[in-house]
Amino acid sequence: MGPPVHNANVSRKAATIVSVPEPGLETIDSKSVMQCVRAAQEGDTDAFEKLYRHFVGLVYGVCLRILASPADAEDCAQLTFTKAWAQLDRFEARSEFGTWLHRIAVNEALMEERRRKRRFQLVRAQDEPDSEKSGTGAALDIEAAIADLPMRRRHVFVLKAVYGYSHEEVADFLGISSGTARAHYHQARQTLMGVLGQEKQHE
């Protein structure tokens, strides 16, 4: 369902994500965040714009870590803010607004990953020639190492290690058991330790 008609301008703002969102476009304190939320719920488009500028870096980062694609992350961020606007009246301050927005971003990213999988029926490209990944002797960046994890392990690791969700919450997001989430997390850690350890030996 789209945003209310009388607030249609905000949907356009929510759908306008800069090509490479930068964190810290505008910083406001927690009290001001809530003031902006209340104002936005009353139809204040400028207040929503402030929320967007404050949180766009966070939202884009979440989407990028899950999707491992800047282009898809931009689309995901756009969808997140559009959905946040459409559902703003449901936010009741039982949690921090940033936490609420974060969960929307995670769900949007996971849905986009499923859509992408259905579209292409391919695992993220892992067949690059070894010569493209080696030969420079440079240490792998941790973000690149995470991006190279198999999709499900990457999801679990990002949600648990990067964003601090419990195994139970991760399992709920992904529709798996907590035991399976723990197993994926352990496997992801082992993979990362092995890859980064090998790079360290080559320094």
C-alpha cells in the first residue's frame, strides 16, 4: 500500500536515493529523531527528509552487507524508506526508530536476495579466475571476505556478528531454526578465519 495521498510528496523523497549514499549526511540526536518521527506521522515532509538524511548511511550499509551489490543496495535503501513512510503510522516508539528502520532494511534486503535468486537462479559469482583474486599479495579486506561468503552464511554472519542480533532473531529473519543459524555462523567464522589467516601469512 502506498503512502497517504496528502503526503504524496514524501513518497517521492523516499524514492530519491543518492547514487552512493554517504553516512552522516545530517546528524540529529535521539530526542530530535523522535520529534521528526512525530512530525512526519502528521505529514511533515521536511521532518521525513531529516530522518532520511540521518539514517540513509545506516540503511544503505545494511543493504550492502546483505546483498553484496552497490546497485542492489541502492534499490533496497530506496524501498526501505518508501516502506518506512507507508508504515510510519504503525511505529509506536516501543523501540528506537533506528531499530525499527533497521529491521525494515534487513527484511527488504532478504526479500531482494530471494527475488534475485529467482530471477537468475544463480549463486553469486564464485567462478572468477584465481588470477583475479591473487597475485597482488594484498590482504583481503574484511568486507570483501564477508561478501565472498555463500549467501546464507553471509546473511547469518552479517546479522549476528555485524548487527548483533541473537541466533533466535537471525533464525526468525531467515526462516530457519536457531540451530541451523548457529551452524551457519560457525561455518562463516571458520571460513573467514581461514581466508584472512592465509592472507596474513602472505604479508
